[in-house]
Amino acid sequence: MKFLFESLKNDGQPHRSIEIKNLKVTVMGLGLNGGGFASALFFAKHGANVTVTDLRSREILAPTIEKLSGFDIRYVLGEHKIEDFENADLVIKNPAVDPKSPFLKAAKKIETDISIFLSLCKNPLIAVTGSKGKSTTVSAIYHVIKEVYPGAKLGGNITTSPLTFIDELKENDPVVLELSSWQLADIKDKKIFKPKVSVITNIIPDHLNRYSSMEEYVADKKIIYQNQDKDDFTLCYYDDKWGNIFASETRARSFFFSANRISGEKVGGSDIIDGAWLEENGCGFIKHNGNKEIILLDKIKLGGKHNKLNLLAAGAALYLFGIKSGLISKSLSEFTGIAHRMEFLRKINGVNFYNDTTATIPEAVIAAAESFSSPVRLISGGTDKNLDFSVFDKLKGKTENIYLLAGTATDKMIPFLNKYGILWRGPFNSLEEATEAAFKESKNGDVIIMSPGCTSFGMFKNEFDRGDKFKEIVDAIG
């Protein structure tokens, strides 16, 4: 197998192909799920000389190392060595690694699992980015599209690296990708990435511990449509200013989705009455090329208007890809959601428990609280990533109580909760203590949601570890 490294040169000559076999590859960041493991497996399977380096210990990484036990891979754990980067033909970085890392500066060539996949894959793509709602949207798209294309695949930021299925793809099998801003920024050769349909969900301040401004953060999101043209679609969220900016910039055919009926004004040269919107009865409407289609969303199994909007975006993307609206309606009504995102766990003594561990920004906590008419008790807090918690004024009257986990973000939350007169307890030093306190004070009909509003570092390995621990705690209650 060959890996296409370079884009077209100035003389118009095609990409330069390099054999993977015997290539010296350093994988920076093995991780517990996703791209590091997939990259190590992919290159080892295809004959490269692979070195894996990770700051975490062998003990912590044991589950991942065990899955690679059949391959000749060299491990450097608990530290990074500069020579592993200087001597490598290729370094595969984890998206979370800061590009300013001195180890990366020593590398000759840097790629990611996503960029490698894109350089090898010529299959039709539906790509989704945004601040929140990405995972629900891509999962709903995949749920529907696989009924028409059984060979369709789902990967990216949703913890499944596309390198895990690249060898299984057949020609014309669609691939649905969830892409974070970091993953998009790491696509150095933009010519390898051309989605048939790109979707940008809402844009909310996020990762501002890594970005110097919202404009810098949004600039990475824009990469999703940078190489699209008039044969493609860019699906934008009409209800915030960024969606209109994206529509005015893309060279693809812009299309909108909205929580409200879209007007007929002009934006970016497109008549935005062509779009998808929600009606009061819960149905979604799509108007395109003079035709009006209905996507039924009144029978979906996911709670909250934000999830209706996510499914509307998924439905619009599927429609633009060529899937019939009747099949979209039927399949979306059967979609039950995904793990860790407003995931219903169980009912105990009349109290419903939900795991929303991927709610890592304040706005996601507000959306969780607004999803229920029943009394809501939130478990929130954790590590700060330079986010603005002044938006918590929207929680007033939406919660019975908030049970805070100790952490730097929690320290920033408390003054705003006090300012807005919102009840809170804690901070608690463990998730077990917070959950027990919430359950002890709950009444029949209450809802307990673990919706942190910040990152998981400190108490947990990552957000998914946090969600899994919450599930174990709830299971142990009774």
C-alpha cells in the first residue's frame, strides 16, 4: 500500500507516492481509544517500523497495548525522546497535542490518522463539525444512510478512527466523519478533503484555553468547506451569525437549517428560503429547488429541542446527499441516540438518571436542563478550559439543585451561581459523593443529569471514562 504525501506541485505533476512498508513511523499519543491505537495498528499491519510514545505509563495504557500484542511495535512510555521524532520518516500526532510542541518541531513530516485516511480514501464523504451536536448528528446520519448503503462507515472524533475500516471500504461506500477543530487544523493538504456534504452545527465558545480568540477557533472550522465547489453542499446553522458567514464564503451550494421558519432574504448569493426548519408541531420541513419535503420529527425518541435540531440537520444532510425524505423520516424515528450524550441510564425509585458527560461547555448544560419539564438535578463542574460561565443565568428556574464536582472550572462557576440565586451543593471530591447527595434529595419524578459543562481532567482519564464511572455508580445504587 502507498501513502500519498504531497499535494500537486507547481509544475502540475501528481502527488508523490511513498511506500508504507519499512517506513519509520512514530505515533505520538497512543491513548485509550481512537486515533493513536488505529494509527499504530494500521502502519504495523502494512509493514512500517512503528514506535509508540506516550507520557502515560504502561499500566494505564495496558488495555490498548494488549490489543496490539501481535505486532512488532517499540514502546517509549512515561516520556518522549527527541530522537524518536528526529529519526522518524513520519510522525503521527494526536489532535490534542499542541502544534507548538518541541518534539513536533523536530519531526520531518507530521500527519494524523484523519489526514492519512483522507489521502488514501476516494469514497464520498459527509463531514460534520461544530461546537455541540456533532456526535448526535453524525450518528443519526449513519443510522439512516447504512439502510441504503450497507457498506457505509462512521468515524472521526466520535472515537472511531477511520483507519480502523479503511481496508474494508468498497468503491462508493459513503463515509460519515465527525471532525473537531483540531482535526481539521491538522489537515495540511486541503486538496485531499472534499466532502460531498459538509455540516456545521452551532458555534459556541470552546477550547479557548488552546485558541487565542473565537475567530481563530472558527477559522479551523472553516476548513471543512475550503475545498468544496459547486457540485457540493455546505449545510449551515441559520440561527447564529457564523452560519451566515460560512454560507457567504463557501464555494459550494449553501443550505441552511434552523429552529424556526426561514425567511426569503438573500445571504451569500443564496436564496435561504431553500433550507430546513422546525415547525411548532415538531415536524421538519425542507424546501429545495421549489419542492417542499417533510421530515417527521414528532415521533423521535430523543428529548430536547436541541436534539430535534440535531436530527433536522442530519435529515437535511441526508436529503442533500440523495436519500429520500420518507426513508429519512422513518429511520430517524427509530434512532435512540448514542452513549454519553443525554444517554438514559435507568429509573430508580421514580428518579430518572441521564449520562451527558460530553456536555463540556456551559451552553450544553443549559440545553440539558431545558430538555425536561420534570424537576432537574444537575451534577456539574470539573476542570477549566477558559470558558465563560456568565451564561448560567439561563439556568435560573431550570434546576432544583446543582451538585458540583471540585475543580478549577467549579471555582469559576460558583460566583455566577450565587449571583443568579441558583442553588448548589458541594464541591464534592468524588463523583460518587455528588451522585449520592443528588439521589438522597430527589423525589419521585425528578431527573438527575450528569452534565459537567467542562473537561474531565483531574478526576478522570477523559470524558468517556467519566461517563463510564457515572454508569457504574448508578448501577450500584440499586
